[in-house]
Amino acid sequence: MAGLPWNRLGGLFARYGRRVYPDWALAHLAGFLAPLPEGARVLDLGGGTGVLAEAVRAARPGLEVTVADAAAGMLARVPPGVEAVLARAEALPFPGGAFDAAVVGEALHHFADLEAALAELARVVRAGGRLWVYEFDPRPLAGRLLAFAERALGEPAGFLPPGALAARLTAAGFRVEVEARGFRYLAYGVLSRKASGRSSPSV
Ligand SMILES: C[S@@+](CC[C@H](N)C(=O)[O-])C[C@H]1O[C@@H](n2cnc3c(N)ncnc32)[C@H](O)[C@@H]1O
């Protein structure tokens, strides 16, 4: 197969996508957003129909949220009040430092070029800005099955164990911590180094 037909999956994700996020992950997200000032800009990358964007707005109604995704059929379901931008994660149409924070929910492993996507995240998040990632560990049985199914469907299935993703995020300039529960995990932190190598304070 040539990958999942994202443009036809908008209805499914808009209806059931919330179920992918356990309550502990969304509670963690709310805490992660807490330091952001009112009006701060948050990017939901690979945000699909805006499931995570809605969770961001539920936790912090005063934040400005943008969903960027490569599938117009997913973006068509993004709720009113959230900006929807058709874009590939590997080449984002935003100026450097445009966002105070970025969230990426169950999407990183779908990106064709993780390295390029992480470089773009580090570019569009401002120095000292925050990153929150929700991913799946391919080592436990549930993760192995998920990776097998996605590969069979022609997806990149670029699942990484938490330590490996943390190392990639660190190399991209983020200072991250990991919280894992079963095959689900979060990697979150602060952009501590821009491409120039300059350090900056966190929010
Ligand atoms: C499993 S869905 C997750 C959507 C959303 N984050 C959620 O939690 O419901 C993965 C999303 O990644 C998007 N995607 C895949 N490859 C992409 C890329 N290279 N750039 C941007 N989005 C991409 C798909 O269109 C799809 O909407």
C-alpha cells in the first residue's frame, strides 16, 4: 500500500481521535501549557483534525493555536477558532521563532523525514519555547503490533523508543524529559539551543 489515505480519514479522526489520548497524557499537556502567557502561539504539527489543538484550547482557552498538516481532508475538520495550514512537517511555511510552543501527537512516526521535521520544529519554535510530543514505543507488544500494521499499510512507521527519540530531540536543540506508561510515552521540554548554538533561558 502507498500509505494511509489521510484525506479520507478526517471524519474518523474528528469522531474518535480523542480516544487515542489517555487522561494522564492530557493532564500532562495541561501542566506543560501552564507557563505560557495569554495569547502565546502554539503549533500542533501533524495535527490532523485538531484533536490535540482542541485539548490545548480546553486547557488554555487564551492561547492561539495553529494546526499544520499535509492532508487537506484532515484540516477540513479543524474546529473554528483554530488556524489550519496545509504544510509538510519537513518544510514549514512559518518564519523562524513564530511559535512559543509546539505539540506533536501520534504524528512524528508518520513523517517521511524525521530529521528534517525536527530541524523545522527547532526553527519555528522560538528560543526558550516548549515542545510536547506524544508517541508510541515500538518495543512492547502493543507497539510492535502497531509498527507492523503501519508498515503493512505503507506508512513510514518511524517509531522510536523513548531514549532514542529523546536523543534525536536533544540533537535538534531541545532539552527534553520523558514520561512513559506502557507503550505510550511523552517527550517534552524546552528549545535550549537554536541552530546558531546560542543558549537561551526557558519560559
Ligand atoms: C495519526 S494522525 C494524527 C493526527 C493528530 N495529531 C491527532 O492526534 O489526531 C497523523 C497525521 O500526520 C499527518 N502527516 C503525515 N505525514 C505528514 C507530513 N510529512 N507533514 C505533515 N503532516 C503529516 C497526517 O496527514 C495525519 O493527519
